[in-house]
Amino acid sequence: MEYIIRPIRLQDAEGIAALRRMPGVMENTLGLPSCRVADSRAFIEGLGPNDHNFVAAAEDETVIGAAGLCVCSNPRMRHVGSVGIFVHTDWQGRGVGTALMETLLDLADNWLMLLRVELEVYADNERAIALYEKMGFQREGLRRIATVRRGRYIDEYSMARLRPGAWETEACR
């Protein structure tokens, strides 16, 4: 294997900041650090018990991808998690995003027992949408957002996935 998936560490701040400087990497995603190393370090230090963050690291420990699952602390939404994921452009199409998402979904389904996992994806990112749909996510809505990407607007899909067998549980009745 060319990379490993592991929990995020403070030493990953520089690699995460470098990922955020890449063109097209979720410029407006809430809750993720900016492209400054200090912001990445503060983000990692500020992670709480409801935040589950992983990186994909190459053999030389270079961060090539990152993903996080944040579990809502609202009592009415305690079975819901939100996903954020990004992969270095040179590594896209090599299974890194799939491995990160599978790690998060295993955690959500089998350990945290979340009923619902949500994410947002740019509407023009057909490869990512196809991957998420293959993993059981469905499109729920489309919204237009302002972005720093060349000063224009872009459409973004809200997608969600229910845990397999979730409708048979007491919490859904």
C-alpha cells in the first residue's frame, strides 16, 4: 500500500495547510482550517470528543488527504454526523478518497451508531457525486453559494445517507 489512514496528529498541521492551498479544494467548507499552518494547528488542538479526524499519509508521512466526521451535539440530532473530506489532486483517482470515506462510514455505522451522515459536494464534481451515491448517499437539495473560486457562484448538493437498517431501530419509530 502506498499510504495509510490514521488519526490526525498535531504534526499534520503543515500538510493539511498545504492541502488547503491546492486549487479546487473546498475553499468555503465550514469547520475546516484555512490554508495557514497556525489555523491548522489551532484546528487540531481544538478538536473535541465529537470530532473524529483522519489523514491519509504517504510512506514518507506527507499528508495526501484528510477527512473528518463531526457528530452533532444537539440532543434532537444526536444520531447525525457531518463529513468533510479532501484529497491532494495528484492522488485523486487512486482510492484515497474511497479509503477515507470507508473509514468514516465504518466509524459512523459500527462504532458511533449514527442514523444519518450528511455531506456537501460541489455540483460540478461528478466523480465525487458518483462515489458518494455508490456508498449510499442521496441528493437532498441544491443551493447556490458564493465562493472564492474565481469570484463566481457555484452550486452545491446536500447529500445524506441513512445507516443500513436504520429504519428498523427504535429511534426511527
